Amino acid sequence: EITAVVNRCRQLNTGPMLYNAGLAVALTLLPLACSLQATPFGRSLGAGAVRSSVTPVVAFRAGVPAMEIKQSMITMPALSSTMKEGKISSWLMGVGDRVDSGDMVLVVESDKADMDVESYEEGYIAKILVAEGEVAAVGAPVAIIVQNEADIAIVAAGGGSPAAAAPAASAPAAAPAAPPAAATSMSDAAIPVMMPALSSTMKEGKISSWLVGVGDKVEAGDMLLVVESDKADMDVESFDEGYVAKILVAEGEVAQVGSPVALLAPTEAEIAAVAASAGAAPAAAAVPAAAPAAAPAAAAPKPASGGYVSANKMASPAAKKLAKSKGLKWMDIPGTGNFGRVTEDDVLIAAGEPPKKAAAPAPAAPAPAASPAPARVAAPAATPAGGRVVASPFARSLAESKGVDLNSVVGTGPGGRIVAEDIDKAAARGAPAPAAPAAKAGAPVSSGPSPSGVVPMSGMQKAVVKNMAWADNVPTYTVSRQIVTDEFDALYSQLKPKGVTVSALLAKAVGLALAKHPIVNSNYVDGGIKYNPNINVAMAVALPDGGLITPVLKNADSTDIYSLGRSWKDLVSRTMEGKLKPDEYSSGTFTISNLGMFGVSTFVSILPPNTGAILAVAASTPTAVLQKNGMMGMAKVMTVTMTCDHRNIYGADAAKFLKDLAAIIESETQSLLM
């Protein structure tokens, strides 16, 4: 511990006096530190925070205020409702590695399957508390993350590190694994699917769509539903295997975090019993009852994603082990399983070997299967339940987007249910689109009934309201400037065929200007000004169904313009699908709101939380200007208006920033290519 104190003083570049003082304090308080470390309180200090909550810990417990460090824990998650402990199969990162929120850090073997565990915190791996092959209770810390790389040595030397065994014996840590009280009336065989917490601020979630239906077979890792939180739409996967017995929360409804939204049955025979235990079975439950007639069809290989591929890279535990045995990285192998999941056959194909299922078609060679095929198609042709078309929610939305009439599609799912793969096949062979009523000549085309009354807000819209209310308590002001864009427009015309967008060019120009004015890239914090080390430019994007989100182009000042263009296209694409990661829309240090494409002449933007300024960009229009030769001429001019937080950015700072930004856009456009 004395060595760690010495190293820490060296890392902090302290002078000789403080260096010697720190050494003296450590030597004086060493007996107290050792006695405190031996107590249960000392061993458990800083531990017990489930889901990587940040807990400040005083290094060495030696009473040295200058050496207080913050650390967070990676805890053993509950991967299923029955899991009490987990065995660490492998660590994907080691001590000293940089970890970002969302990075996969280890693989855990539960009572169900092997699953990857991601980090909810950013920092550096300082200490691994549970080694590969060892077991830890749910909620117990398995590793320590520190915010500063310089603190790794302190934690590794024993400063602030909890004993791994102490949390395992702590009953409250394993509390989240207990099923909620609401589930007590369910059948003992029921496996609840819970509403997950998709962000640290999420209290409830709205179900956008179910990707499976009653009677569907579910494997661990399969995507079950899409949840709309206060941040974005996210896929939710299953941690258990079984059959969907009952959906408790319908599409469009809201559920509290931790409450059950569906029930799984361990076997197909138990579907009715599990559904009945939670109340009257829904009408859709009658469809699986007729499933035995379609049993031969269900025995076929499970269809792939039907066009839907999850943003999360997944693989079955067997596929991961097989890839490792063949020296392959499963993350690099394209998946053909459900929702893009990597299967064993995918690994075999990547290794240049024949897949296991390749031998299945061989018996069909003598008989072309002409007779079974019509039987399989004709059976579901009869519309179930009084003319009602049975289709998964995703299949319905996919049919609408591809213009396919569901009445013309034959379902191959359980009980004749139409799944996404059926829509893809129908679209490929040119299935008819839904018939539209003929409009009278000269009659105005209606875009649908106008909304009336009070319409509930989406989670995204509520988050926008909350963020806008934040700005009411901030002393803001605005500064405007006109900028000639002729050279900027000419450069864009040259780069557009290469995939560069106006948004990427604006972000690059703003990034270069911010590099000259760090104060504009800062934000006010309680009692001080936070200077951000990176220049991350957020660009406001309006969502089709309401709401606003700000995808971030990171390191806009140092990233080349072509990479920014590719990144922006990828971000916008995933924004519209609701697939952005939290770090991709919440890490901006400066924001741009561009309404120029709508022809607006000028506007003012509201300052987002945790930033110091936002730039409103209006349309570039032909304007009469005084030229350098003293003559009047025409030039394209746009007005930009910057809203600033006066607590850290003064008027002169904003004016100087806009002056340099104008110079880059008007006459230094070649700097955008560097």
C-alpha cells in the first residue's frame, strides 16, 4: 500500500513536500488501515451496488482526502428468473482495458445458457474479483471499474477493492432475482418475461411491438419484443426457453420496470395451463390448440429472421464454443438464425465445412415432394377464426411497408400464422397490394383522419418535454450572424457523389471552430466549468412518429470528412429504426439544429441539458451583398443563431466563435478536407 501511495503521488506530479507528506501519512496510518481492512465493514466498503452503480471509495481507508477515487462494480446479473448464481465462462477484457457503456466484458454460464454480459459504466478494468471458472451469487461484484487510468494501480494494490466473498453472502444483493409479488398467482410452471430497465432513468416502458405470438417457441437469446423507453426503441431478448403462453401487456400499453409482460410455458403441452393460471386465455390462444395438425410443418428448420435482424450481435452457446474450437471469432461470422443469431451451421460454413443440416434435403431427392407441398400450403389457406387473418405484429408492419396484402399470403407459422418470412416470399413473387378505393376525379387526396382530443405522448416526446423544461432555469442568450455559403456549396457539390452530406460538412466546420474556442465546447456544472476533452457534435433529428433525438458525430474536429459522412448515414439509418445505443445520442458536447432544408429564414433553438451552446442553422438563400470590390452582387447567405448558457459562455466568446466559423465556411473550406 505504501508503494501504491508513492506511485499515486508520482502520477499526480506532486512536489517533494506533498510527496513526503503523503508517504508520512501512509506510514503513520498504516496500522489503522490494516486493522480497518480486517473488519467486515472494511472488506465490504464500496461493494454491494447492483448494476454497476458508482460508489466513491477512499483509497486505502487511510484518511488521505486528496486520494479519493471513484469506482463502479460489474455485478453478476440475473440472466433468468430462477438464476441464483452464475459461473464465469470467460473474461472478454482484462485489467487495464478501456470499457465503454455497452461493451461486452464477460461470458456467464447460468442455469439456462451461456450469455454475454455488458457494462453499464465507462472506465478501465482495475481488478477482476472472480476468475474464469469460479462462481458468484447474483448481485455480487465480479470486477471493479475506475474512471481514471491512473487509479488502476491503487485498486489493484488493494485500495478500495471489496472482498469478493462478502457481497455473495449479502441477502439484499440477490433480491432482484426474486420474482415480483404480482406473479404469485401464476402457475408454478410459468416463466415470466419482465419489463427490463433499458436506461438508468427508465421507470416504465411502452411495448411498441411483439416479435413473437402465443404458441411460438422461444430460445434463450431470441428477441421477444420491442420496447419504447424514455431514450429509444430497443429489442428485448429472452433469457429463458419455452413457449409463449400468454401476453400480459399488449402493443401500445405501458408497464413498470420489473413487472411481467408475458408468460412462457416450459413445454408446448403446458401452454393452456399457464395461460389459464393468469386469467382467461386470450382469443389468440385458440390458434395453437389446432397446432397438432400442422406439427409436421413445425418440424422444419426454424425460419431465419424473415428480414428482421437485431442490432445486437448474438450467437448460441454451442456456436460460440464451436467457433472457439476452430479458431474463429463468432462476432465476425454472419448469422442466419432467428433475428441474425449465429448458429452452429454458420460456424461450420465459415470454417469451410458442410453444415449439419445439409444432409436433411437428401431424402427428398427421390420424391420431389410435390404432393406434400400443396397439402402444407392448402391447410392454412382457410382463414382462421371467422375470417380473421392471424399474423405476427412485425409481419403486419413488414407487409404494410412492402405493400403486400395479408389476405393473399399463406402463413407457415404455428396454426397458419403469417410470419415475416412469408411476407418476404410474397413480396419476392409480387403478391398483390391491398386494394385502394378509387378516388373521384378532382377530389382532394386525404392523408387520413385528423387527430382530435388528447393524444398520449410517446416516451420519446415525454423525454423532450422534460429536457425543454430544464432550459427554463438556465440564463440563456442568443447571438446571430449571416454567413456566405457560395464556397461551401461548391465544395458540397464536389463531395456529394462521394457520400458526404451537408450535415457532415457542418459538423466538421463547427468542430474546427470549437477546437479554437474550448469555452464554447464546455458546460456549466455546480460550482465550476467542465471543459470537455473531446469535440462531439450532436445533430438534431426529428422522428417520423414524433419526438426528437440527437445522434452524435464524435471527434468531429479530427475525423476526416469521408468518415463523418459514412458515420452520419449509419446514425440516421439506425435512428429511424430506434437502434441507437445510449452513448450515440447522449454524449454530445455541442449541438446543431438545421432547418435549412425547410426554407426557414431564421429561428432560435432551446439549449439541451448538459451542454453550453446550440447552433440553429437556417436556409441559404440568394441575397444582395456588398462585394469586396465595392460593388453590389448576389451571393447565397444563411443566418446562424447560437443559444448559449451565460454562466460559462459570455457574449464575446460566442461572437469570436461565430467569426471563426464564418471564416471556415466562407473562405477556408479546404480545411474541411484535412
